[in-house]
Amino acid sequence: MQRPDLEPDWQKLANTELPPLVTVWNEQAERLRNSGEFQTFMERLCREIAIETGIIERLYNLDRGITRLPIEQGIDEALIPHGATDGSVKQVISLIKDQ
């Protein structure tokens, strides 16, 4: 069934450069997935999402500058100085790990 908002010869509008780009994209994505860099990136992304989710849900407050350390180095009590959060550091770490 022809969509009324498309011209009958819409296929001639297709860009012939896209299929080779898709091939290159897929090759690069596979190379990246197999690298340690991708795994490191995903681990940091998961930590960032967990931390930010807790802040958004108002489970705790955490100074913005302090969030970078646990994102980059891991969820560890030693990385959060006293007074950088409104709750106990131990409780905040527990909440982040639960996220």
C-alpha cells in the first residue's frame, strides 16, 4: 500500500553511499566491542547512570565534582570525602550499588 505522503518513485531518493557506510560502521563497532576500551566505557556508563539515578530520585545528594571520581575509578567509600553528601557515605555507596 502506497503511503499518501510519499511520492510514487520514493526509492530513487535513496542515497547510494549509505550501504558502504553501514559496512564500515559495523566493522568499527565490532572492533570496538572486542576492545578493552569498550568494556571500560560501559562500566563507567553504568556507574554514571546508577549515581545520577539516585540523585534524580532524591535518594541522596552528592556534590557534582565528587561524582566524577566514582564514575571513573569505581564505587568506593574512600573516593567520597566526608561532607560531600547529605547522608552517610556508607549508605550512599550501598544505594549506588543497589542501583
